[in-house]
Amino acid sequence: MAIRIFFLILLFNFRFRSSLSGQTNSMESVPDLQKSMYMAVDGYPCVRLANLSGEIGCSNPGRDKVVAPIIKYKNNIELAQPSAILLSMDDVQGFFSRISNDSSFARNVGGVLVESGIEIQHKLKGFSPAQKFPQAEFAPYLNKTYEWNPIGSGIMWKSYNFPVFLLSESSTSALQEIAMKNEKAEKAYTTNVAEFDVVMQTTKVGTHDSESCLTEETCLPLGGYSVWSAVPPINNSSSNQSKPIILTVASMDAASFFRDKSLGADSPISGVISLLAAVDALSHVDGLDELNKQLVFLVFTGESWGYLGSRRFLLELDQQSYAVHGLNSTVIQLVMEIGSTGKGLNQGNKNFFAHTKVSSGANEAFDALKLAQESLKSEGVTVSNASSSNPGIPPSSLMAFLRKNSSTSGIVLEDFDTVFANKFYHSHLDDSANINSSSIVAAASLVARTLYVLASDKKDLTSSALRAINVNASLVEELINCMLKCNPGLSCELVSSYIASINTCPSHYVGVVLGEPSSTPSPNQVDDVSRFVWNFLADRTSTPKSTTSVCSEDCGKNGGLCIRAELDGKGVCVISTTRYVPAYSTRLKFDSGTWKVLPPNSSDPMGMLDPVWTESNWNTIGLRVYTIQDAAYDRLVLLGGITVTVFAYLAIVLTRAYITKALKQD
């Protein structure tokens, strides 16, 4: 109340002075005055995450906002007081290395503001805050020190007791000007400060690991919903469900140092786009009902955080839950994973590498890839076996399958051989400018034709027959624009034809599990991208197309699904086997409205390694800039005011005495 009265007095004073000077001003309320005093800054925060052993990420150090003067970082800078550091991308790695090694310097870091800009990608040779071997503990082989990601710094896997923001391009320009003003006016009585509001509930309450924060309800588990779909739809009423399954998988969640700037264009979204384009291409092929093998497409989420999606899927398979009804792990003949496919273009050719665990099934898959390659020879597409010097398959969902069952036949298609081609792995810079659409089209063509070869079981398929399976390059471009750009983003025509998206700018951070996990979740429990993938796959894998109709209560009978239901509340009924699979830690159980951590199970080696990732709750996250007066200047003004008051009092006393004396003499 007192603050509001203070603002009203300031506002009245401002309007009174303006009217005296004959000026007009648009300020007519307290919010107008606040807006003129404070500049809200657009940016993307680094947030606090926890696991069973501790914390990573960023947070204000206590319960209060952090206010600190803005200064531009230089390599040899020394900090005399807590400061908000304006940091260029060139200096990020060196800065965080210094934080780790120089405690006196780290003590005076009040907050960090990271610059952004279009030209940054071209200037940097690379930037990856991930580890050199991401999630090495889940590797199905002994060499855990191999460097798949040699440029990885690992800074996103450490804990920082200060807030960090990635600035938008417009905010970067404004903050650079402000930092320059502060530098030029070093001895002035005013300074520009940044106010960070990144107060995390886990910090306030003191719950610094997943088990304690879930108990105190100051965090939520990371997770979401994976999606799978069958081609052709699975007839669960049929007695013959023993067709061998070819499982094609990709991952749709990305990670980054900055929560809401996780695009993952090459790793992993290029693989998802390749999968969706391959499904679309196969949907135009006649005779899919007559295939000798069952094609199943599966898009995981949560893979960046302990392979949440794939491990939960395997557990659901073991339990034969409704989420995987129609699937049987014993008849999965091959797992084919589409990894990073956006950087396969090299001097006009599109080169890909098949990473396999040696088995007869993997050899058969590679032979099918080579047959598909022959049909794409005129388009410069090649696929090679990955180097035998590799310790095994690269970081991928296939690792979870192999840890579960070492005899699983699997193959991972990637745009790299021995080390990641993506120099911005798990970085906010892995955006649409980091990939090539023609490379994704080539990978989708390779996958679609390979799957047809494998599922048809025909060894005599000719290249001309395979050339009839064509990927829609325009669809790939549209998916890139929808899933990796803000304009049009998730408001694009394709996505809008299926769902009513909540956000426009895409971000592929996994998010947290809202409410009780379900195999039939309500739309508000599922993020935009998962809902779009579910609708797209249900549409493209549905059969027969000619019988589609408006949804009714009978739609769910005989394998019916209601797609596009968000748009008009009615939707379209199609025959398709497409389902959501909850994706969250296998060590967690939702019981009576709260999450509980289950004890480790020695029969589940991956569960023993499960970090159980959670994200701290918060009320608001914000960043703003304003000008304050130096405290010494305030004290000087106070001293001056006291001095003037004293002298005024003495002058009044002396004047009164003089006047009294003069009157007596008269």
C-alpha cells in the first residue's frame, strides 16, 4: 500500500510539473509510471533441475530477487562487488571455466546475461554445453570415456547459485548500450542495474535432490508422452498377431542450457522429421496390408534425461499395459533408429552412416539400406557402415533396448561416423540454420524404401519398384518451418489443421508430467508437439481413408480414433492404431496425488542408474532493468539535507534574536 501511495505521489508530481510547462504526457496510471521506470527484458532462463544425488542448472541464491549493476565481461576483469555480467557467446566457455576455478570471482557474480545474434553461429567453431559422451552410464559397452562429442564442455550439467539468462536479439542490443553507459559513467552517481527474479522453490525450501523435493512437493518429474503408430493398423480382435515387428524410432525432445530455447534442429528433430516424412511416403503405397511384417513407428520424448521415453516404453511392454496393447516384445525383429540426419550434405552428396550391433538382423537391415541406396543413386545418396574403431553405437534410444536385451537387433542411421557432425549439440544454437532440408529428405527416402524392403521380405525388389516410394520435399520444408521456427512456428497451416497449439514458438524441452500419467491423457496434459505427432501419425497410418467420418460415440469401436478433435470439438473418425505412452522415470510412482521414489530394483540395471530428473517449481521468472542512485550519493544528499536544515534552523534562531533585539531598542 505504501509503495502504491509513493507511486501516486510521483505520478501526481510528474503530471503537475508537465501541466505547468505546457507539455502533454500519456502517463495516466501507476502502471504507466512503472513502465517508464522499468524496462522488461526478453530472455530465456536457465532453471534449477534436480536428481537423486543433487542439483544442476541455475537459481537465485536465496529467497529474494538479485539486483546488480550491469558490466561487460572481459577476460581479465576483477569484480569488486556483486555484478550482472553481460557475456558474449565467444566468452561463455571461458567464463564458466573461470567460475569453476576462481571462487573469489564466482562470489561476486550476481547474475549472467548471455548475448545472442544472427552472426554468432558463423563466428563460433562450435558450442556444446553437453558432456563429451552424453549419458555414458547407459552405454551397453565398457568404454565410457570415448568422445562422441569432443567439443562438449559439460557446463549445463553443473550447479550455479546465480541466475543466467539468454537475451533475445532486441534485448541484446539494449543491454549492450546500457553496459556501455555504465562503463563511461563509472564515477557517476547513478547506475543501471539488472533485477533477476529466478527464485526456485527448491532453493527456498532447501530441497536439493529429487527425493526430498518430490516429498515436499517443490518440484515435478521431467517427462511427457511418447507416441507410437502401426502400419497397417493392428487388428486386436484377430487371432493372428504374430507378424514380426520392425520398430522404427526417433526422439522428439532436445536439451539446452536454457530451458525454453531447446530446438535441437539436427539432434534430434531432423530424425523426427525424417520419420514423419517416411511415414507420409509409405502412406501412398498400395498393398501395405499384405506386408509380411508389421511396421511400427515410435517417437520418444524424455530421451535427453536418462532415456525416460524408451525405458518407460520397455517397462510398459513388460507389463503389457493398454498403452502398448497390440505390441509384443518377443516379436520385435529389428529396432531401426533415425538419429541426426540434418547434416548429411557434403559437396552435393548426402552421406549417412549405419551404426549397428553385429547380428543377423542388423546385417539384413544394412543390406536393405544398400538396396534403397541403389534406388537413390542418381540423387547422390550413400550409406556406409560406421567405423569399426567406434566402441559401439552412439548415444541413442537403442542403448536402452540393448541394456534391456543384449540380443536385440538394431541399427542407428546418423549423419556422422566417429564423432558428432553437429557442433552445437544440446545448444540453443542448434536451430534451423544448422541443418539442410535436402539431407533430411534423402534420409527419409532411404528409411521409407528400406522399411518397404524389410517388411515385404522380397529379395528381388527392383530399383524401379522402390522409386515409386517418394518423399514429399515440400512436407519436409513445412515441418522444418513448423517445428523449428517462430514464424510461422506451431501456428503453421499443417499443425493448425490438426491441433489448437498453445504456443507459437516451438521448444522441444521435455517439460514436466502434469497430473497422473495415463495412456489416454486429456489434451491439457500433453504438449503441442506430442499432440501434433499423435494426430499426424494417426491420420497418415489410417486405413481405409474413404470411410472417414465425423466422430461419434461409436468411433472407438473396431480400432477407431478421433483426430482433429481440438479444432471444432467434433473431429474426424479414422481407423488407426496410434497411442500415447507415458514417459517418466521407471523409479517413480504416482500415488494418492503425489510422486514417490521407488527403491532400486537389482533386476533392473537401468533403473539402478536412473537419476530421476525433476524440475523445481517457481512462481514467476522475470528480468528487468532500471536506474538507481549510488548509495554514497544518497548519503551525501542526506548529509547535505541535514546540514541545510541545521543552518536554516540556526539562521532562523539568529534572525529571530536580532529582530527581537532591534524591536526592544526601538
